[in-house]
Amino acid sequence: MMRWIKRFVIAIVLLLVLVVAGVFAVLLTPAGVKLAVWGAQKALPELTIEKSSGALLNGFALEGVAFSMEGFSLSGKSLSLDINSRCLSGPALCVESLTGDGIEVVVGETEPSPESPPSEPLTEIKTPVPLFLNGIALSDISLDILGTKVHWDSLTTSAQMQGNTVTLKPTEWKGIQVKLAQSEEKPAETEPTTAGTTPIELPTVNIPLNVVIEGFALKDAELQLPQKQVIHEFFVKGKAGGSDIALEEVRLDAEQGKVSLNGDIKLQENYPLNLAAKANVRMEPLQGHSLTLDANGDLRDLALKANLNGVLQAVLSGKLDALDPDLPFNVLLTSKNLQWPIDSKAEYTLASTAINASGSLKKYSASVKTQASGEAIPDIDLSTKLTGDLGNVMLGDISLKTLGGSIDGWASVDWSKQVKWQTRLAFSDIQPGLQWPEAEGKLSGEVQNSGELTEQGGWLVRLPELDIEGIIRDQALDLSGQLNASDVKGKGDLLVETNGLSLRHGPNQIDVSGKVDKALALKLNLNLPTLSASIPQAGGSIKGNIGLSGTLEKPEAALQINANALRWEELVTVQDVSIRGSVTPLPFIGGGLIVEVNGVKAEGVEVKSLALRASGDEKDQTVSLKVDGKPVGANLSVRGSLDREKGWKGALYSSSVKTPVGPWKLMNDVPLNVDFKSGAVDIGAFCWMQNQSKICLDKPAKVADSGEAQLSIVDFNLDIVQSFLPVTTTIEGQVNANANVAWKPNALPDLKASVNLSKGQVTEQLDAPLTIGWDAVNLDATLANNTLNADLLLALTDNGKVSLNAVMGNLESQKRTLKSTFGIDSIDLDILAPALGEDTTLAGMLNGNVVLNGDLDAPTANGSIELSGLKLQSLAAPVEVSEGKITTTLNGTSGRINGDIKTPDGDLVLAGNADWKDLNAWLASLNVKGQRLKVVLPPMVALEVSPDMTLNASPKSVNVNGNVSVPWGRIVVENLPESAVQVSSDVVILNDELKPVKEEETNPITVNAKIAVNIGDDVRLEAFGLKTNLVGKLDVASNNKGPSVNGEINLEEGTYRSFGQDLQIKKGQILFNGPPEQPYLQVEAIRNPDAIEDGVEAGIRVTGPADAPEVQVFSDPAMPQANALSYLTRGRNLDSESDGNAMTSMLIGLGLSQSGKLVGQIGEAFGVQDLSVDTSGSGNDEKVEVSGYILPGLQVKYGVGIFTSLPEFTVRYRLLSDLYVEAVSGADNAVDLLYQFSIK
């Protein structure tokens, strides 16, 4: 028997060995793994594996794994496991790699499992053999656990466990997305709890493993919680074991900012800890701030210190017992600067803030000190003490130092049962003028306030005492009274009651008294006889009252207000205003109101009277407005009805307006409809008419976000706008126009319009009337599909025409396009001849065609404009043109101009070009060249000039270079033109509104010039007694500092009429070296040597700047001034017999030389042109002569001898420009024929 038993045991053992060997054979070979996979799928129909490879100890992989059961499903693209078999002999378990890709796990709701009995806490966890996990890589993983979805891109890590120590090697978890499940469960109702009085006992926490984290990094995480939160990186490095936790490094980098933390904590007794944290804030409005926090001690005696740095600066320090339910504390908060707003310029700031608080939730106290300032508030120095508990708070010893005074008081709030509050503030010597200069003065007083929230859900507020008095703007101010307001049940049963509220400021007073209850009885009285005493910008007086009566359900307001001599600064004045009426706002709006205003004056507006009358109710109301004013007046009437839910419907009727272009009358009633829901306004068709002119809305229109309108102007006479034109301009013609416009949101409107002017003309009254007439002016424009198409035709009467076609596309884009054709067809310039004065001949034919294409901001231009057959002869034109042609050619972004102008004396040639390829750096040049051109500026100047100049222009500068030769000239100056007299620097020029005209801003373009002027040998000047030839050379220059002239002009073969004598110019120079108006003079003029005795040379010497020359009488040989003056004026020395005659002659000569301008003005007053008084002759034959033109070309002279009384009368008549006939009657009678000519 024993033998059989022995054999049976041996057989069993052999069988077990064979089974174990078989299992290992199956798992350790690829064929065995495939067999195991096949068996697992047969045993679990829910499991499918598409492919397997490898062996257990040599590494195997599964692909296409899927498992599904109730409440759980799993699928994966691939799974692999590689176990190092050599570690098994250790013994140890070594996993060389564990990878998974494309794994999805879904865990749904399942039946709850029965509760397991509580187990004893683990004190230690150990592994019997070391476990090494290397090369763990899980990618593209998705988890759905009860609706919470988690997905990550990759997780790479490795770990090991030996005994009770677990080490997590450097780990990286990337691309995490977490979305919490949406819960529809209502939050559980919790009963209010009261804080316990027993200190909190903390349990001792024992971690059964020693955990070492060498580095765990979570990167690029996105959390939906439910708001989106993005974490760029979360990193942890530390260790834990038993009750100790050590955090070597913790970092968090999120959108809101960066946080770092390190320290340690022991989870036993009172949890002693030592933590340090730092945060850099990115979120608005605290971006750029940093916060540091240090915590030391344990939770029963925790020391805290925090620092906030940035725009805001604050320091918090203190201690806290977190285990005591009453939370004892002692903290100090200080700040150098707090402000609002934080991220921009401060509007309000707090400085030197200190809050010292101590106590517990049962009883605490604090002191507060700070200094406040801001743009809209005065500087405030605040201090107060605070005490309180869980049911009330008391602010005592409130002290505010501001505006040169103080505000003191107290306030309390109690919420232990129902919320109640009470305040009392007293202020003294408050000076509002320190902040608001217009309210200069002092205020003192007291304000009391109390209130509560009632048990029925209502409220009650009491203002038992209001007493403020003082002086504002030198006027006594007094605000006093009391007020109670309540809604005890919170159902809208408002009760407001006051025995009187009164505001008095100087002579002005406002009083309110009465109550608001179920029955209303409230009255407001206004008595403001001197508005300027209270409001410095205003003036006038207001007196009236407003009464409120009826009930809350149907209130009625009656008002009667009168005002006189109102003004607001210098902007507007009103003679008087009257407002009277009564209004019922509830339940339906109704009543009547009359507003009358007289004598309104404002800039550009004057209203003689205005009357507004409104009456009726919601179902039927009428409003009329009459305005008598300038530049507009109106008589408008509106009637209609109101539906509060739908809108207002009515009509404008019997209306007229007065405008600067005349009166207009409404031809028909205009239906009006306002829809409250859509905000649309429907306007019916209408026409305003003046004589036969009409302005119409042809069809009803809807004014809303989208709509359309059809407008027209019929037979509009242009003489209606005559008042806007100068008195010398008249216009004739009629305008007819129509336009269809449609609009919608976020798009350009569609427009189709045409404007037509019938035959008409514009006339400007000059010496000869200038009239420009047209047969037709037509403008057609269409705006549709983001494109504007316009056509313009101007057909001139008995002349040519101008046409324009333009197409602008892509109007809503940044690249707008233009395609345009501009044409000028046979425009004769003779219509402009009257603008140049009488006896003007002007001819020239203007033709052209220009095509613009490309970008609207920088189009290309191609075509030409030509002026041919140019002829010009006019007194207003300095040059006579006998034939001329000017051609401009445009080639894309460049152009040329060529001109050939012929004059009777020489030709002028123009040649230039321009380039505008870069509109910000365009260039242009023009060369002007001519030979002996006759330039005439009647009546003073006639010159022959030969210019050769080149002009170069750019956006920032104009450069002119070249030379001008003047070979011949005649300059005759009898009177200075008005432009020669400069305006004094202290003169202030006023415009039509009697306001100073602003000086023109400096031209941003710099003009640089360098021109050489050569004055030839046949240029002669006659001016104020000076007759001379001019010879010289000048260099004219200009830059940003102004013009300058360098060079000299010599006076040759000249004479100068002075002291009654024709003096010969011995030496004459005009020197230029700087500004043209400041030349330097060097002139010597002597008496004719043939008319002076004793071989003496006498004359005058002029030296110095032109605006302050020095004049000296000199002689050679030198002699006293009286003798030299005698030789200068009489030609001989003084002697006793001739002293009287000599002095007479000198005085007469000097007097007449200074009175020429006055005599000329007297002659013009009597119709005599060029009246003058002068001397002629010399010695005893010297005489005084009066001459003037009594008719054009007819001159009369009358002379009387100074030392002989023989009169002489002369009449001279000009037959031709250089041929005269002259008759003389005196001691001798004669008739002469005079002819003047010159030889060049």
C-alpha cells in the first residue's frame, strides 16, 4: 500500500513538473504565446487580438487589442512588453520596456459594489523582490472615466521599487487635455453650521512607502474646468516617507503666471513646516507684478510674510493659529503705493497705507491709516480704528484731513439679526476751492444717517439731521433739513417724507417739502434771482415751482417756471423763458405743456421767439413748434398716438420752414411711424415747395439698419442761392435732380443719381462783365456692387465742352481702383478776356484728353493737353503774346511740357518734365528761356528781359537757378504804390467777425534760389527828382532763412532834383549784402559847375542804410554849412545884399520838396491829376510853378517868379505818345511843336 502511495506521490510531482514545464514552454516561445493568445480569446469572447509576436522573456507585442464589457471597454493599436530574463536569477523582476500606442479606455457607470469593512491602515509596504521598470512609453492615450475625458500625446518614464522605497526617474508627460464631465446634479443643500470651540486635532499621517521623485514634468496641458486653463509646464522634484514631505523644487508655468515653491512639512503633531513660494503674474490687470510668500512654524503658531512688488507695492507680516476655530491672528499690512487703474495711468492712489489688525473671529480690532489722492478727488489723509466680531463692526475715531479741514465721526454695522447701520459725521473748515476753484469758500456741518433691513424683506433709511453751512464764492451757503424713506414690506410701497429740505446760497434758494405715499403731496420751490452768484458761467434769474400730487398709481406733476436774462458764458443769451403745464406719467402719459422762449442769441444763430405747445394723451397728442429766427425759422405741427409696446404713429402737417435760401412750405401731410421693437422709422412721401422749386421724397421710406429712399429736386432756381454769393456775382439757371439710394448693414449703399442744370450762366461784375454760360450740365452717378460710376458733361454756350467719365472699383478694399477719362474739347479762352480788364485781347484754343488708370491712390495718367493759338494783349499783362502754343504730354507716371510763345520783341521757350512714380518723392523741372522780351507794368516800368532759368521741384524743396539780363529799361516812379508801404509789426488784422486773423503757418516747402541779374547800359530810372542810368549786377538768393541780394547798382549820368536845383550825380552806388529791403547807399550829388561861382563844388552826400540814411551838405573847398548851402541852392556865396533872397530861395526849395505828396492828394480831390508845385530856373530867374492834368493828355502850368513878379501860363496837349503841342503866355508868347525820340 505504501508503495502505491509512494508511486502516486511521485506521479503527482512529475505531473506538476510537466505542467509547469509545459506552461513555461508555451510562454517562453513565440508559438506558445500565440497559443496563449488563442486560448484567451476563446475563454473571453469580449477579447480580440489581431496580431501577436515574440515571447514572454524575449519581448512580445500585441496589435489590434480590444476588450469590451458592461461599463468598461479598452482598445489599443499596439502593446509591447520586454522582460529581462537574466534578472530572474537575482531574484528581481526587470521590465526593459513597456509601450502602448493608440489606447482608448472607457469606464461607464456600473452597479455599486458592496461596501467593504474598514481595514487597518498600512504602516509599511514592501516588495519581496526588487522591481525595475525601464523604457515605459505610452503615446496617444485617451481615457473616458464617467464622462471625464483625458488624452495625452506621450508619457515617458522609468521607476524602481526596492523594499519599501519607490523611485520615480525623470518623467515627461506631454500634450495633456482634460475635460470634466458636465454634472446636472443640483448642489447638495447644507445646513448652516456654527464654528466649534474645540481646537482642531490633526492626525498623524504615515506614508507606508518611501517615495523619491527625481523629476516629474507635465508639459502643454489644457484643462476645461469648465473654463479653459492652459499649463505650459508643471514640474515636481522631492521625496516623502513616513510623516515627512520634502519639496526640493516645484514649478508651475501657466497663462496666468509663473509659480515656484520649495520647503518641507512634517505630518504629525501640529504639522511643522517651512515653505517659500514666489509668483510672477501675467494676468491683467496685475501683469508685471511679483509676489513672494514665506511660511514658517506649525499650524498652531504659523508665521507668514508676503511681499507684492510692481506698480502696486505691499508687505504683509503676521502670525496665525490655524487650528483654533476662532482663528487668532496678528497681522500688519503696509503699502507704499496702491492705485486704480493698475495697468494704466493712475486715477486714484493710496500711499503710506498701514493696517494693523489683531484678535480673533470672536473679537478683533484694527487701526487703519492711509493717504488717498486722485484726479477727481482732493487729497485725503484718513485714519480710523475698527473693532468687531462675527455679528457687528464698529468704525470709531474716523478722521479725514482734506481740503484744508477735517471730517470726524463714527459708523457701525450690525448683522447679528437684521442688518442695521448708523453713521455720524461732522466736518469743519472744508475748503472746496482748493480742488474746485469755482467753489472757493469754507463749509462746516454735521450729517447723521441710520437704517435697517426689515424682517419682511424691506428697508428703512433715516436722515434725522442734515446741517451744513459756510461761505462759497463769497456767498453764504446753508443746507439743512431731514428726510425719511422706507419700503417696509419690500413690495414697492415707497414712503418718502420730509418736513423740509432747504438749500440756500446767497440770494438763491431751493426748498423741498411734503411726502410721497399712497397720496402724493410734494412741492419744490425755486427762487434763484441771481444765478451768477452760484454758477459763475451762468447769468439771469429763475423762479418757479414744481408740485407732485395724486397717487403713486396715477401721479400728476404741475410746473410753473419763469426765467429772465439767461446767459451761459459768452456763448448764448436768452431774454426770457416761460414753462408751464401739467403732466401725468402713469398709468398713461398725458397732460399739457407750453414752453415760450424769446431773444435767443448765439454764435451765428438768433431766435426772436420760440413757442412749443404739447397736449393730449397717449392715444391722441399734438405738438406744435414755432421758431422765428435767423438763419432759420420754422412752423411745425405733429399729431399722433403712442402704443408703448408697438411704437408711435402720427403725421407732420401744416408746416413751413424759413432758410437762408428762402421760405419752404410742406405741400402735404407726412405720415410718420416709429417701431419700438425694430427701431425703424417710416416716413411718408412729401414735398417742400418754394415758388415752383420743389425738394421731395417721392416714395415712402423706412429709416432703419436697411432701407431705401427716392429723392428729387424739381425746377430749383439757382437765384435762390444768390444770397450766398458775392454782390458782384449773379447766377441764372435751374437744377433738376433725382436719386435712388438703398442701404444695409456693413456694406456701402447702392445709389443711382442724376443732376441736370438747364441753360444758364454766371456773371462777375468787373470793369467789363465776365460771363460764363452753359447750355447744359449733366452729372450721372451709380454706386453698386462696390463700384462707383460717374459721368459729367459741361457744354459751354458758344464754346466747347468738358467731359469726365470715372469708374472707381473695390471701394471697400484696401486696393481701390480707378479708370477715368477726362476730355476738353475746343474751349476758347476769349471768354476770360473781361477778367483782364478793358481793351484786352485774349485768344487760345484748349483741347485735351487724359486717361487715368490703376490704383486710386496712385493712378497712371496718359494723354495730352494743348493750348494753341494763344494771343494776349492787355494792360494787366506785362507781356504781349502774338502767338503761342503750350503742350503737356502725360505718359503713365511721367510727363513733359513744351511751350513756344512769341512776342513782338522776342520769343519765350518753355521745356519741362515731371515724374511721379513715387508720389512721396515726385520730381519736376521747368526751363524758361527768352530773348529781349518786352515787359510792361504800367505806369511805372517798361523793361526788356532775357531770362534763362531752371526750376526743379520736389515735395520738400523748390530750387530756382539761372540768370536774367535786362539790356533796356525805363522806370518812372511818380508815387509809391500801396504795396511799397509795409504794415507795422504791431498791427492786428481782424476778420469779418472782428477776431484776429491767425498768421499763416510756415510753408513746409523750402524755396532755394540762385539767380544772377545783369543790368545793361540802357536802363534809366526817374523817381522823385532822380534821373539816372542804372548799371550793375545782382546775385539774388533764397533759402529757408529768407531772400537775400548781393551786388551793387551804379547810378551813372544822373541828376537829382533837390533844394530846388537839378544836382548832378557825381558818385552813386546802391550796395546789397543781405536782405533786399536793407541796401546801403553811397551817393554824392553836386550843383552844375556851370551854374556856380568861384569854382566852388557844392552838393549833398547820402550814406548809410536805406531805412536811415545820413544826409550831409558838403563843399570843396570846405566852408561853413550856411555858405555851402548858399552855393548849393543859389550858386554863389552869401553877402549882405543877397542874404534875404538867398534864404527865401532856399526855404521855398526845401518847402516844395517836402510837400509834393500832399499837393497831389489835394489835386485829386478837385479832379486834377498829377497836381504838383515845384521850382524851375536859377538865380534871379527862379520861379515857383504849379502844373496838373485837367483832361487826359491836356496839361496846364502856371509859374510866378520868386524875385520878379512876371507870371507865365503854359498849355501842353499830347497829340501822340511822343508828339506834343505847347502854347506859352508870359513875358514872351510862343507856340511850340515838341517831339521826343530815343536812339538805341
